[in-house]
Amino acid sequence: MPRLTVRDFDLRSTVECGQLFTYARLGEWYYITGQQKLFAIRQREREVEYRGVDEGFIRRFFRLDDDLVDIRRSLKKDPIVARAFSESMGLRLVRLELWEAIVGFICSQACNIPRIRTVLKAIAEAWGGRVELDGFVMYLLPRPQALPGEAKLREAGAGFRARYLKQAAERVDDALLDRLRRMDYHSARRTLLSIPGVGPKIADCVCLFSLGFLAAFPIDTWIRKMMRDFYFHGSNATDQRIRDFGQAHFGEYAGYAQQYLYAFYRRCPLERWNAAAADGRMHFPSGRNAER
DNA sequence: AGACAGGGGAGTG
DNA sequence: CACTCCCCTGTC
């Protein structure tokens, strides 16, 4: 059984923090489909064991070569992000396959993680390739040309996203995927936005979780709320303003900042921050978050 | 019962 | 640009 010693890596939070939906958990093992493969992985302290893929795949998929200490240091000037890192150190971004990411995040719109997983599982089981590892069977997400029509996708539970999925599958082919993989952040984002069902949020998710543009700063309802609370004095700043600020303020690792803030804010929203601050257990930057 | 959710699109001012 | 409404479906 291949093993790998890791540092600054937490498998559970990495898998379950809303960037990866195609997995099954069996005891301490995660069975994950990604990059058109099935693999299994578990973590015990600083050691991970895995099956189904090689070490290079694991390192690449979980971005184990990202220097989290360095990333943390470069974001440390922001006390809120610093706090989020100290709570969740080891959370890493993943590197999804491009089309799988597009499908996954189109399905993610206006629904929660359990439901995203249910829909993707249904689509994979109906039209994706069967894969097996040690007797455990899963199904890969279908390639664009293997995706069925809107009506069938609707039956699978995709709802109004069915039309987007089908239109996206008609727009996307291997040539486009290859071109996207060679583009810079702005070109890739602009091109992704031209795909039906892909708006600003989904485009940035794909840029961050698949294409590896760590400066991408996707804004969903949690990040929107969190950014308004902590960086805009609770005002109703538009997503455009939040994004501009986020990228300017957090810089090249804005995506990591976003991921840690997201993970932490979901566990610990503003009310609890304030309670902790009132106890003197937390320090806030002056002028921010004074009351509310 | 009726609103709302981990968005996008189309339409309007 | 910024704002509104609708879209599937489950849940409170």
C-alpha cells in the first residue's frame, strides 16, 4: 500500500469544504473520482495512504507542493485570514479536471453540497464510465459528447440546470478545453463566461479549482456575506466591488484566502466573532467590525 | 403556505 | 452597470 508523508495537509477539510463533490466516504477512506480516475485515500496524522493512482497524481490533485506556510505568511498581514488559517491549517485547494469542474459547478448553482453530490452521482451513474477499485464501484462524470439531452438531465434531478448542462456540452469540446488550459487567467475567465450556465461565480470556481489560478476570487453567498460584514462595514457592496477589493487586498493568493475564509465563516459567522471579540479573545483591525 | 437556498440569464431603468 | 424576476426542488 503506497504511503506518503505530508505536512500541512488535512484530507477531510480539503475534500469536504465545497470544492470537490464526486466522492464517497467509507470509514476513514475517501473514494474519489477525479481526472477520469477512481482512487482511494486516507490520512493518519502526517501519513496518507492511497490506492488507484501514483504519488505524482496525489501530489498534483491535492496541490501538495503548494507551500502553505509561505502562502500563509504572505496573507498574514490580514488578521482575519490569519485567524482562519490558524483554525483550518492544512486545508488545500484541489486540481479538478476542467470539464468535470464545469459540470460540477454548473450543478452547484442555487443548491447545497449534499444535493450537488446527489445530482452529480445520478448523472455519472446514468451516463458515465464504470470504474472499480478493490471491489468498490463508482462512475466517472460523462464527457461532453456523452451527456444526454435536457429532458434526461432533468429526470436525473438537475432541474433548471439541465438546459445549461446540455448547452455547455454542445459548446465545449476537447479543442476548447485544451485552449482554455493554455490561457492566462483573464482570457480563461472571459472564455468560460461565454459558456451557457457559467457566470462570474462559476467561472472563478473553475479558474481556481481546476485551472489553478490562485488569484481567482469566487464570490458565493457565504463569501459575499462575510466580505460585507468584515471589509465593507456591513454595507451592501456589489459582487464586482467585493471582487476588485479581494484581489487587490489579498493578491496572488486571493483564492487561498477565500477558501480559508469560506471554511471558517461557515463554522463561525459574525455573531460568534463579535462574542469572541467582546471577550478579548480576538483582535480586529481598527475601524472594522466595530458594532452591528 | 410561502420564502429561501452555496447563480445565471434575460429584461429593464 | 445595478436591480428584478424566474427557474427545479427540498426544506424550514
